[in-house]
Amino acid sequence: MKVSDFTMCECKVWKAAATGTLVDRRVGDSAIDSPEKGTEWGPERTVRAEVIVDLLIGNGEAASMAVRGVRLQGAHITGDLNLEARACLQTHNQSKIEAMVTIARKLTARFS
């Protein structure tokens, strides 16, 4: 995935990953910010799972950058956030991958 194809929200996530800074897309209204409303949020609050996966496992343009963390709140993640299949490929950083797999499992269980 190319950075030039990112939405504004995805660009913010990408830039913030270098420092591990939280990207908070909430608007401050609990009725609108409720995760149950996530599918109604527009592109300003939507991030493709592929962007997050690239950052966390170092795919594509993320391979050349240091990622401290992906912290995202108040955003709708679209697509499959599948990190489990990559764990065997990243043995040099196994603890980081295991942590991401655990997070992915919790997210999958929560939103299934």
C-alpha cells in the first residue's frame, strides 16, 4: 500500500506511529462516538486494516521506518486485521508480534 493513496485519517495514523502518539478521532459526543455507530463514521474516522498491518509488521513503505506503536481511538477499522499469519515470519521480534496477535484476537472477538 502506498502512502500517497492514504486518506487524511490514515496519514495521521502513519505519522503518529513513529512516536506512538495516540490518534483520537472522537468528536466528544458519546452518542456519536459509540463504537456501535462505527459503521456510520465517514472517511475522517476510518482506517483500512491494511494500513495498520503494514505499520505493525513492517510491510511496504513501513519497512524503512521505526514504529513505536499504533494507538488509535474513535476510528472504524475496515477490512481484516490479521496479524496472526505473520508471526512466524518475524522471529527476530517475537514478543512484539505475540503482543499484536493478542490484540488482534481481542479485537476480533469484540467486533465479531
